[in-house]
Amino acid sequence: MKSWRALGVEVVIVGNGNRDFAEDFRNEFGIEGRLLVDPDLHAYRAAGLRRGRREIVSTRILGNAFRALRSGARQTAIQGDPWQLGGVFVIAPGGELRFEYRSVAAGDHASPEAIEAALDESAEAVPESDPGASLLAPALNALRPALDASPFFSFDRVGYQRHAAGFDPADLDVDLYGRRCLVTGADSGMGYETALALADLGAEVVLLGPDRARGAETAKAIREATGNRRVESFELDVSDFDSIDRSIVSLAKDPVDGLVHAADVFARERIETRDGLELGFATHAVGPHRLTKGLASALEASGDARVVWVSSGAMLTRRLDMADPNWLDREYDGRVAWAETKRAQVVVAELWAEAFDGTSVRVNAMHPGWIDTQSVRESLPFLHKLAKPLLRTPAEGADTIVWLVASPALEGRTGRLFFDREAVRTHWPPTTREDPEDRDALWRGCDEP
């Protein structure tokens, strides 16, 4: 470093510990120059650095550790994220990037010779890379309406891959630090993948679920997977009014930038909640409505809040019928009940978009296509076994949820149903279109059940 400083080079070291730890590190190793701390990982994400366990436990570690010991380095206490992998960047005075190196294993560092070559005034800048959309994107997007005319060519995994080829990577090239997102149903499936992705983008994420121990384990797993320390769990049963009302007192203290209704349940037999509602209707429609209502002021305080209702393609097969939403007069059919409440979610989202008209809160629904989830495994076991290779993963299903919460490309759109980042029609057969009376009855049924 001394030779580099003699050339007028300023060496800046960025770490993820706290200020006191950095000072001890400076004193122990005689570090000169700037030593910065980045506990919130701003620089880490901006530099495109990575983290991982397989890399850290690779066989290369032994050689790297031996070389470190020979140089006099010793492992001391660890602060921050121990799974982070570092990097080296050479930036010219005008901001031109001359060299970049990202570690692939602990102790993996750029060679001094390569760094010194980049310090030479004649060194060329690193060519800028623009991931951009696929070259096939325009053609695929143009063909999408025709290819999506049937769910059999669009709802499966091949359909997702075709749609994803037309996605713009810049849509999710965002840093959500400072934004607070609440996710129900985050202990598994698409809810988990949504929380994981939002945390990876830097958001503060609160996992809402009825099982305190499972929620804590999930939050820990997400913190370890992303390095984001601002992930916590909060006990809330979205099918229970008392639980919702108690939770709102704490959850509404700070602005809410994202609210994802991903809690999902499938029942083979009618189950009645403590409040006298059918479990699916309470979990998918009434409970989320009550939670949204209680958080309305916190959502408006955000300045750019996003509310997302996670529905299902099964809603396209059903019409909203408020004659018996709690299945008191009908013989219970779990599949029909599930699809009906998924239709109700889309309608409630539309009604909430109207309620938030004139504010900065955007409310949308989405359906993910055919996903390999617990509900699908339980509701359609034979189809699940037969079609499993074609089913999308929960992470693929969660992509549009994350896009709706995080992307500036949403451009203020509200009250729509989205599928693979595109707004789509909410009714296929005309017979599934609901009456205005049923829409009003649904709102009343959610508001005053």
C-alpha cells in the first residue's frame, strides 16, 4: 500500500463491521488510509459482490488460509456477515472504472500485479456491460398475446421462461434500503421467495405468520441467505380478527412501503374460524382486507406504497358469487372454495385501488400461473404428479410479486391483475364476470363480516 500511496493512489477499505471493530482492525494490522464501515451493505450491493457458503467451504480455503497464516494474519472475532465475499476495484480520478475483481472464495484476492497494471495511467477502462433484455425480447413480446391465448402455452414453466426472456433486467436493478415491506405467508412457497428477494434487494422485511417459532427460523434463514439484518418475524394470524387488530397497533407505527398478501390455505373440509367464517374466505379475503384497512394510514405515509394480493389462475374459472361465501348452505367443495376466494382477492384488490384513489398507494393483484406449491399438491394431487416437470418453481412464481413491490416500471398503475409482469384481463369466459351488487356485497362482507 505504501508504494501505491507514493504514486498518489488513495486506498479505501470497506468492511461490514461496526466502527469500534474497524478501529481495532486498523490498529492490529497497522492499516493506513481510509477504512469505512458499511453495515447496511450499500457498497456491497452497488459493487455487485456476492456471498455464499459453498464458495467459503471450498477446498481453495485451505491454501488461502495457509498463505494468510504465513503472512502473519490471524482470524479473530467476526462481525457483520461472515458469508460475504469481497472484491477489489480501481477507479480513476474521473470516476472511470479501471479494474474489477470479485472474490469467489474466502481469502481469494486479486493479484497485486493486476492491480498495479490498472493503476498505470495508460490502463484502459473496463468495458461497460449492459445486461439488457434478450435480443429476442421484441419478437417474444409481440407474440405474447397470441401465445398466451391458452393457459396451456403460458401458465407452465416453459411459458415463464418465454416471458422472462422479454423482461428488462433494469426493472429490478433497485436498492430498497429504507423501504419497509410486510409479507404474510412468508414461511414457505411464494411468500418465502418474495421475502427472500425483497431482503436481497435491501428492504426491511417483516414476516407475518401465526407460528412464532417457525417465523423466527425463517427470518434467520433469510438473514443468513442475504446478509440483510433488517429481517424479522411478527406473530400474526391473518384469519383471526383479534390477532390482526393486536398486530396493527405495532405494525402501523412506521410507514409501510410494501404489503404482500401471500398467505394461502387449502382445506378439504369446511373449517370455521373463531369469527364464524370459512377458513379460506377469512385467510384470502376478509383477513387481508382488515389488515389493509388497519394499515391504511401507514401505507399512505410511505409516499409510494405497493399492496399486492397473490391470487391464482384458478380464479379465472370462477365467478364471484356472494350468495354463500362461507359455505353455510352448500356442500363444501375445497377446490371450488379455494378458487372462489382467489376470485374474491382480485375483486377486493380492485376495490381497494378505488378506495386509495387520490393517494400514492398502488394496489394490484397477480396470479403466478401453475406453481409447485402445497395448495396445488393438496388440491390436485394427480395433476401435480403428472405435470410436476412443467410446474413453475415458487421463486419463478414470486417474480411478479417482487416486481410489483419494487420496480419503478409499475409507473403508478393500480387496480390491475398481473401475470409475468404484464397486466392481463381478469375474466376469460364472459360468464365469470360478477354483478356490481356482488362487488358491493363482497366489500361489505369483508368490512363488516
